[in-house]
Amino acid sequence: MTMARSSVVPADGAGVFHCVSRCVRRAWLWGVDPSSGQDFSHRKQWVRDRLEELAGIFSVEVFAYAVMSNHLHVVLRMRPESTAAWSHREVVERWRRLFPWQRDINGRAVPPTDQQLQTWLADAKKVAQWRQRLGDLSWLMRCLKEPLARRSNQEDQCTGRFWEGRFKCQNLCDMGAVLACMAYVDLNPVRAGLVQAPELSEFTSVRERFDAEVARRGSEGKTRAVQTEEVMAGQAAASASAAAENRPDPIKAAAWLAPLERIAVTEHPSHCAVTLEQYLELIEATGRILVADKGGSIPRHLVSVLERLELNAGHWADTVEGYRDLFQRLAGSKARLVERAKLMGRQWFCRGADAPQVYRTECGTAA
């Protein structure tokens, strides 16, 4: 039975969510079309840039994203309560960055005049509506998807649907679910066989975080997660290419992504203790296990990270690889899902029949 969106997103709109949108008929509208050979991969940069733009307008924190050839993943935290601290003027200015009152001949937004700002500020009802929308998940996804569809259709000189339908949404109920989902998203290119190491996958959050970490450390940026010659050679080539093309500084380029310290969604303080280096190493180790068809294990110094999150290290790789089938509209430990079911007047939430016991409770998705 299909679960209503209102059952996934709480009434106040707050929470951590995994959102997925697919191109119509799952066509390769962001990659190289295998049938026609036409290359649309330049559009992936459009998606990434639009996400960054919206992260600076909405009350949202983006933890992970991956732009594939025919679909998009994003893990984000909506913080509607933060909009209450914004002044009326800030609300209006943010909204007008989304929907400019006028554009110039080059399509750039024309800044509003003081008189126009005062007119909008005088409409308290409208300002309150804009404030609510700037903390709303559905409005965020609408403002992400619609401009991308229009721009793509304009480039293709066509009309009609670009997206398969409304975005799919999953509520991540605890820190373990958030970390497993982020790993699943960041490792999408690895599972698809596009790259052999996650830090080499373009248009993913893990690539941006990795590049920023390498830049911070300079010559000492070789973390334990990056040890093979081919990976370092690939990273060096990518860095040289970025320098030649005068790309933005990696540290500044990744600043729009939320720090990992903010991803805690439980009341347990120990669940916050996941550093960026630990996360990058965990993703690297998991990615290599998946590439080697599970021919390996998570290093012992990373097992402690999973144990603090009450996750079963022995099932970690299986959970990440099969995340899409194992978790449905809600993801989290049994205790958290039982709690959520009671709040919603339900007795249980269904799960994949073969869900591994990744949580130290009986299972990761069933109540």
C-alpha cells in the first residue's frame, strides 16, 4: 500500500530526507545516450550548481548528492524552524532570488528597488507565506526540478515532461540510517561500474568533500583511505586539470555542503562523533569491497565508528549495496520505527523481506 507523503514528512516539515528524481522513461538525459550517442553530461553541472544555489536560499542543509545519467539523489535536512529568525526583509530578498521580479536581456535577475522591497514588506500575509515555503521540502524540490526541466527542454527545442513524476521521498529517522543512506548515495557511481574509487566519481558530494580535504592537507592530504597508485594518479590528474581550467578552490567549492557534525538526528551524543576523515575512509573501504564483489572487510579502526552508531559492521556493505530494496519510505532502527508508527497510529512499517540485521536491534527496517 502506498504511503502518503504526509506520513513521511512530519507536520512541522523538519527532518532528514533522502529524495530521488528520475528522468522521464529513465532516459539518459544527463549522460551519453547509448542509442543516439548524444552527450548530455554537461547538464550534471547544472544540477550541482542549482543545488548549491538553493542551499543558500532555503533553510536546508545538504549532506550528500549524486547526479547520475538518468536520476538524481540528494540527502538533506530541512530546518523550517530557522526561518523564524529571519527578518521580513531577509525573507523577501531570499524569495526574490528564487523568483526575480524581472530579468535582463541575458536572463540575469534584476535587483529590486527599495520601493519595490517596501511594497512587498507591507504585505505581511505574503511574507508569512514565503517564510513557510522557504522551509518546505516540496517547494525546495520544485525549485530544483522545474528550472532544470525548462533549461533542458529549451536546449532540446522540445516541450513536455522531463521528469518521470513527483520526487520520491524517504525519512531518515536516526543517525545510522543517515550514514547508510549517504554511503549509498555517494557510492552510486561505484556500484554502477563507472569508477573504481568513490573519490574519482564526478558530481557527487564525496568527491567534493575529498577534494576539499586534500586541499586542506596539502602534500599531507594522503589519508589512509587513498593508498593505491592509480587512485593518487587519477586524483593528481584531476587536480592538474582543475588548475588548468581555473576552477574554484576546492575548499570554497565544497563549503555549501553541511559539515558531518550536523547530521545527528537522535538524542544520543555519541552518535555525533563521526569525523570527515572517518567518513571518507569508511566510504573508500566500502566502495572497494563493492568493487571487489565483497572480497574484503571494513578495517578495524573503522568498525568502531559503526559500533558507535549501533550498526552491525558485518552487514554494512550488504546494507549499502542493497539500500534501495531494503528501506522504503522510512529508514531507521526498529525502536525508532516503532516509535514513529505509534505516533502515526500504525502498527508496523513494511520492509524488504531479506533485510540484513545491520542494526543491533532485530532489523533495520521492520517494526
